[in-house]
Amino acid sequence: MLVKKGSNYNHINPRLNLISETAEQALFAAENEHRRLEKAELDGILKQLLAPTAALPSAAPAPELAGSQSGFLLMMREWVEDYQQKVNPSTHRRVASSTINGLKATLARFEGYAAAKHIELTLEAMEQDFYRSFRDYVVDELGQEINTFGKHISRLKTFLAWCEEEKDLPVNRKYRKFAAPSQYVGVDALTEQELRRIYQIDFTSASVRERLQQLHQQSHTTAHEPELQRYQAWAAHVELARDKFLECAYTGLRISDAELLSWKHVKGQMIHLKAGKNQHECYIPFYDDDLFHLVELAAKYEQRAPDGLLLPTCYRVNEFLKVVQQLAGITRLSLSSKLGRKTFVTLKLYQGVPTRMVMQATGHSTEKSFNHYVGVDTIKLLQEFVRRSPGMSRSVA
């Protein structure tokens, strides 16, 4: 991420661009040699670029928040640190970093609340007056969604239970009546037409190459290295990002699992692997149809991906998907690796695959968690309504 123009640190942007472009070229060279770019090799390449230069002006220290050193907040900080050491009993792995980041966000939110209200939070004050005040602060003053408030309350209740059960501290038991509201919101997913547009991007066509060159010139410097070499590495990475997104959309895998998907997981017309996040079994179809082209995609890289992977690894995939989005002309939503998984779920359901079977592909164990990945293809929905409506014209735009 570059520093905004006008910032005191805007002068470091050329250096960030240099680091980014050097990494692109190193990956491009490794792929051409049909091998994985090892971390040690990349570290060596970048070491010279990261050599110390004149010290940047240090940022002013953030003002200390009022009440940030209260016993309540110190105890919550200890709880977060304790939570980091927990091991998931089903996976025997430590809690995911995304979970810890959520806990830290909640801690920061309560620090902000205490500072804004000029109060010291206590375990004894956990009652309805606090609940209403915190809800008004999050929803009305900060303008955040009710689901965000609900997540903070859910984590707060977990923290207070820890204080009671693990620390034997006196906690106002009225906290147990705190409601953690959760409203279902629509999930973003690509339609069939949008997924086809991404698949149909022809990186060998003159029009796409011309558009890529325009986008490259808008975002890259020309102060070093031959321009053609830089462009080729960058354009190859854009195409890989497109294919990595398709891999997620065709399999329903999280990006972390898609990066590890290899031929050893392919058993005939079925992919079988354990999801890294929860170790749940995933059974994914490995064949092509009119919409999903996983076998074709894997064949494209069969002699190019290192270590038996279906596709090469793709760093900074979401950054490059912004370029793919422009090439596909999609403006309704923002492309991301997460969108691929949601698109798989949504379009498989519209294909008529039963919910439980799709859940076996994604590794979900409950419909509640699964439903967070189900979007709406309004065109397919309308087509289905029309198909089931006697006397209705069958053509839908």
C-alpha cells in the first residue's frame, strides 16, 4: 500500500514501487524456469533494496487514551494474550490470526469508548446502562452496523466469563443478559455472466494487451530496468491472479487452501483435502461443465506449476485482482479471493446441487456458518421463478 500524496512520507513511494516490481520480476523468472521462488531466494534479492537509508522522520507518538490503563482494560489485554495461546481441540492448531485480530479490535473499541466517555470501565458496571451507552456509541456515534456491535458484545461476554471462571473475579452477572444482535445481510457473489467474463479474458488478444499496458503505465514508474521486462512480469502476474481467483471460484476453497492445492489431492474426478482452518474434510468435483472449468485451468499449468501444485502460488492476489476487475468491466462489486469462495457456493446452489453436498465441498459443518457464503444471482433467481410460473414468457433479460 502506497503512502497518500501530500503525506510527510510520500517520498518513499518510489522505493516501495521498486521493491514491488523487483519481486514481480523474480517471480516471473522463477515461473519461466518451472520452479518455486523460495523465500530465502527472494529475501536475498530484496536485501540490497532494503538496505538502511536516511532515517525517516519518526511519527509523533499517539496520545494515551484516557482510561487505557484501567484494571478492566489491562485484564482484557491479558485475556487477548491468553487467547493467543489457545489450541483448537479439533485441529490442534493455535487460534487463527483473524480471530485474534477481532479480539484486538474489540479491545481497541472499548479503549476508545472509555476515552470518549471519560469513564473507567469496571467489572461491576457491566449492566444495562453500560450496554445501552455502548450501543449508542457504536451504532449512533460511530455509525457502525448492528452486527459490528453484536460482535463486540459477544467477545465482551466471552471475556467476562473468562474473568469469572479463570480469574475468580467478581463480575456483575447481569452481563449474561446482554444480547449480541446479528442480522443477516446479503452476501456478494458473482453472477454466471460475471464469472464467464472473467474466464473469457484473453490475455493474448491485442485489445487486452493494450489495456494492460495502459493500466501498467498508470501504476508503475519507469526509472529503472527495461520497460518491457517489467511489463511482462507484471502482466503475467495479473493473469495468474485471474486464474487463482478462478481456482477459488471453481473449488470453493479459501485462498490459503487454494495456494496448497496439488495433484496429490486429485482422486479421479474428485478433489479430497482437509481445510487448513478447521481440518474439515472437503470433497470437491474435478470435472468441467459449461460454467466451471477447473480441469482446463489445471491443465494450463500442469507443466509450469512447481512442487505438484495445480497452480503456482500468487502473492498479493487481491491487489492484482483490481486490474482483473477492470479488464472484465465489473463495477457492481470488488473482486477479492473471498469472493471466489462465495461465488462457488452461490452458483452451485443455483445449479441445483443440494445444500448438504455443497457444504461437503466447502467443509462447512453447520448451515448457519454456510449461509454466510450464500449470495443471490438475481438473474438466475428470476429465471427460476419464471420457469415455475405457468403462462409466463420464458425469456428473461
